[in-house]
Amino acid sequence: MPVTRLDHRNLWQRRTPLTQWAIWLGWLALAVLFVFSWQVMNKNTIWLFVEDAPRQAADLLSRAWPPRWSYLDKLWGPLWDTINIATLGTVLGIVLATPIAFLAARNTTPSAALLRPVALLIIVSSRSINSLIWALLLVAIIGPGLLAGIIAIALRSIGFIGKLLYEAIEEIDGTQVEAVRSTGASSWQVMDYAVWPQIAPAFAGISVFRWDINIRESTILGLVGAGGIGLQLQSSLSRLAWAEVTVIFIVILATVVLSEWVSARVRAAII
Amino acid sequence: MTSAATPTRWTRPPLIRNAWLRWGLYLGLLIYLIAAASTLDVNWQRVLDGLGNSWRVIGGFFTPDFTTRSRDIWQGMVESLTMTVTSTVAGCLVSIPIGLGAARNIAPLPVYAVCRSIIAISRAFQEIIVAILFVAMFGFGPFAGFLTLSFATIGFMAKLLAEDIEDIDEAQAEAIRATGASWWQVINYGIQPQVMPRLIGLSLYRLDINFRESAVIGIVGAGGIGATLNTAMQRYDYDTAGAILIMIIAVVLAAEYISSHLRKWVQ
Amino acid sequence: MLRVSSLSKRYKTGDEALRGVSFDLPAGQVVALIGPSGSGKSTLIRCINRLVKPTGGSIEFNGTDLTRLGGRGLRRARRHMGMIFQEYALVERLTVMENVLSGRLGYVPFWRSFLRRFPRADLDKAFALLERVGLSDQVDKRASALSGGQRQRVGIARALEQDPELLLVDEPTASLDPKTARQIMRLIREVCRERGLPAIVTLHDVPLAKTFADRIIGLRAGEIVFDGEPGALDTAMLSEIYGEEDWTQIHADDEAEAAHDDAQLREERMAGLT
């Protein structure tokens, strides 16, 4: 009750004193947590290096500029690989994620007690592990190369696409489903005529959105040996050839901006 | 169009009306897929050998070893968690002024341009790439990781905050402005109440993301559990790697659970 | 034709939506089902084609007991019952033609429906029905591009495309303006006359029910309290159905009850979607 009476006058406060105190306490706890974390984190930080950073940065810049443009010729192949990793990985991810999404959605799962938790677990595991870690594992299993990159991208995409898609499935309009079911349609026909038309736009939008993210992620998979332009980055970094690194960064930046533009255009056209 | 000539054939109208464009797109897609698949160049022998050995890697998940390298795991986990907290707080604080500056309806054009370019730069670069640069400048360790994650948080939060502010109900801000309120008062009374709940929700969401990212930037030397994981993988110590992955999934699950509850409580 | 005997439905929450409802429906008769919100009208209609599973009693349709059916048998029975919905319930993103053809889903194998290659006879029928409801120039439009009255006409065409032996109509006019509502009701009665189709129509508009129905059944709290000619429905009877108070007024309680009822229905609907 924010209005209280004191000396026959109404006193107004935005919140009751108790909530106000709770809110202040919350912020205080956050500040304490921050300071504590800061101290634990920086226990081993050598501040000399940090103070030295501006000089290091200037040094880095002087070696990175001007970019060695001649290196560009060697980048087209890896760039093509990078785009392929992203695209094929996205396609594979979609193929794997779609059935999982249907198993995970409350209204389409054939078994809420058994299959739904399994599908949700797959989605969560896939989402919590970054594609770089998936690549690390896959390079260990099937060896370095594009295939490891493609599968890593696909495995990471399952969680993303699966989660957004199953949320879209759970939000569909039940009366449209009921109407098609009342004509005597089989479950598969209900999927085809009532469920799928309702989620198709979301499906396309999510896929293109994930492709855009995958382009970004596939540029660095090479750092752990999973192919693409990241391999070049790794070798330039290990040789401290910063002028080459600059060229690679510019190429990556251009690709990312372009893919983001494409994805935005496609999504605008769908919706 | 009446029944003079009732059509007897019906096909579903295609998604793309122009037949040339439609078949051209299908053909282009097919050619691309063939070209992409042909450059794949997979060493199937290696893959088969690897799959044979894969039980060792996958087995690591079922026989996770938390004890042998518990000191390394513990330190990596502490670094990751502290990095996550500090970078989320710092990143969110910095992103508020930048987000305000990047909202076209409250910021003057020059400020808008500067803030939008900061956001664009932060979003264009992968965390890993930023981490490489920060490690080169600030040396190995979680401090570089903290800077990386803060930088990424700024781009993420400021963009969403700016979009939120641009989407607010103008009438409410207008009404406050009509009372003769100053710029700060308009922000405080007309805009903050509308965007604050979502802002808190987003920062909790970003906390999740930052933890996940903190698990990988260690691979390029920016501290955290990723460094421990990378070392374990290089030593073919898959049991430890399995243990680390299980811990990552567990923390992400817990964080998601807690943040969804906190979000409900805040809103 | 259709014989409903002591039908009852109790939802999981314990609410009794229907208690011992019995009636016969001869061929060609249009029955209006009236009653306050939450009296079980929608539940009754959905029990007949088993979108909602009744908890007791039997429904005999052309000699088979629908309450015992399941799987293929149930789908076979459903395809002979056309249903028309309150909010049209068209699949918004499909074209008008696809919506009408979806009435054949119970008859064609999956591959035909998936490739949209329906038998010639089905297509001819669909074109004729669209002509009948006055929409032959909207064939390839998306359902979402039509007006309310046009959508309900597509809904009628979809139901008739099933070659139904019974029409179940749930508040067909609730989201339409008064003039369109009368046109739609007239259309429903005409097609029933043309085909000798029996129909059960839930309505909350009493004058509309009196004008267009051959017989009126009044439900109250899940029980039949009136069953007879429209002429026999006088003010006293209406008070009996809608409660002792002035039945022309809207009660806030009823609205809340209706919302509750809707929520339960939705839960059942979603549960059945597998």
C-alpha cells in the first residue's frame, strides 16, 4: 500500500518500504557479488601487462597495417569452404532438428512421459555446447577437415532450431487443427494440412536466421582444425603475421555483413 | 467468372509465380549443392578409423573423471563463473548509455551514428576473434576474457535496448514531455518504466550466453573452463573432457532455470 | 439416423458438462441447440464427432455406436459428419481450394493429399460447391485474405465436400454481423433442404434459432430442459433455460464460466493432436 497516512496527510511513496528495502538489498548483493568476482578473477592477473596494453596495441597496429592484400588470393578457397560448412551444416541441422522439435512440442509429441524429456535433453545439450567445442570433439573423433566442421555446425544448430521450432509448434491455433481432424483426417494429414501451414513461416525464418549465425561461427572453426578460413587464421596467428590477420579479419567482416543482409532480406520477404 | 467453363484441373499455386525464376532457383540450388559436396574431399578411411575409436571419446561422457584434474577443473570453473558475472554487469552498465544513444527517437543524429557504429563493430566480430586481439594486448588469462565478453555484451544489449526504446509507446513519453519535464525526467518517467522489465530479462539471458561463451574463449588463451577443456582434449584425456562438458551443461541448465524464475519474479 | 442416449461428460477438473442427455434426430431435420454459455452446447456437439471423448452413454449414428470407435473406425465415422465452426477455423495459410479439399482428407490416401493430387470427382465437387456458395472467383486466394462471411462460406463448402450425412454447426454466426449471420443461416438451411441433411446448430441468438430451425433443444447446466417446436418456446420457457432473471441481459458470471469452459475444451483439443 504505497499511500499511508501521517498527521492527517496522505503520504505517497512509489513502493512500500519493504519492497523498496528488498530492491535495494538486491542491488547491494549484486554489487558485492561483482566486487568479489572481480577480486577472485584477477588474483593472477599481472597488472603490468594490462598497463602495458596501449603500447602493445600500438605495436600490434603498426605490424597489422597496412594489410598484405596479396594474401587475398589464398583466401578464396577457404572462404568457399567456410560458406559450405555453414550452409551444409545448417541443412543437416534442419533435417535433424525438425523431428526433434515435433517430439518436444507438448501438442505433437507421441509420448509426453518418455520421448519429450529425451528431445528436450538433446535440445539443451546441443544449446549449451558451443560449436567450437563440438568441433574440438569431432576433430578428435573423425579427424580434421570440412566434415568435422559441418557436423559441428549441425549439432549446435539442432538446439537452436529445435527450441524455436517447438515453441512455434506449441503456439499454433488449436481450432484449425480441430477442424481438419473433424473431417476424418489421419494424424499425418493433420500435420500436413493444419500444423505445417501454421509453422511454415516460422520454420523458414528460423532456418535463415540460423544460417546467418552459422556463417559467423564457421569462420573460426578452423582454429581447432575443422576447416574453413579459420585454418588460415590459425597459421597466420602462429607465425605472428599480423598483416595477413588483418586481411582475414576484413574478409570475415565482409562475409558476415553480407550474410546478415541476405538473411534480413529473406526474412523480410517471408513475413 | 461463372460456370461457363468450370475448370476441371487444379494445382496448388506455386510459391514463386514466375516459372523461369522458380526453375532457375531450383537448378541453382542443385548446382550449388553438388559443387559444395564435391569440394568436401573427405578421407573416409580416417573417418572410419576415427569412428572406431570414437567410443573412447563418447565413453568419456559415461566415465567422467572429476577427480584427477579437480584442481584445474575447479580453477577453470571459478574463472568462467567470475568472468561471466563481472562481464555481464560491466557490459550491461556500459550498454545503457550506448543503447540510449542508439535510439533514433531520443538521440541527436551524431550521437546516434557513433553509438550505432559501436554496436555494429561489436556484433560483427565473433567473440573468439575479439578474444585473440585482447589476449595479444593484455596477455593470457581471464582479464582478456572479461574484456571480450563485456565487449560482446555491449553490442547485444545496446542493440536490443535501442530497439526497445524505438518501439515504445510514444504517447506515454509525449504525455510526460507535455508536463514540461526535462530530458532526464522524460527518460526516467516516460521510457524507463516501459523498458526496464525487459532490460532485466535480457541481462539475465545474456548471463547465460556469457557463461556459454566463457567456455570457449579459453581455447585462444582468454582463461576459463575452455582452456582446461582444450588441454584435456590435447592430452587425449577424454574422461576429464567428458566431466567438463557435463559440468558446462549442468551450469547452463541451472542458469536457465534460475534466470527464468528470476525473470518471472521481476516482471 | 442419430440417437444420443444418456450422454454424459465429466472433465478432468471434475466439472460435469453433460448429464444424461438423450434425443433422436431424424433425417433432414435442422435442430437448434440453445442455452446459456457453459451449458454444454459445444461439448455436446464435440462429443458427437468425438473431438471430445464422452464419459458415459452412447451415440448411435447409422447403427454404429460412436463411443466405442477408435483409430481408423473413428476417422471413417468422422468423415460422414461435416463440422462448421464458430471462428471459421479455416487453415489461414492454405488457399480456399486447399481448405475445401481438406474435406476429402478422410477419403484419400496420404500421398494424394500430400501432393495435392485429389481425384477428379473431388475436384469437380469442390468447384461446384464453391460456385454454390458464391466464391468461384476466390479459388486460389489464401483463406486469411477473405472477409468473415466469405470465410464461413468456405467453412460450409469444406463441410459439404465431405459428403456428410450429418452437419454439426457450432455458433456459425457468433463472429458475423447481423445481416451476414442471417445469410449464412439461410445458406445452411438451404443446403440441408437440398440434400435432406440433418443438422445440429448451436446458437445463442434465440430469434435466429426460432426463424431457421425445425426444432429447438434447450440445454441448461448439461441437461435438456426443452425439446420441441420453435413455436412452443415462450418467455417462460426461456426463463427456464437461461435462468430466472431477465434472460436478455448478459451476466458476468456466465462470461467467466464460458472462458473456463473454453480453456477445458482447448486442453482436450490439444491433447488429441497426435
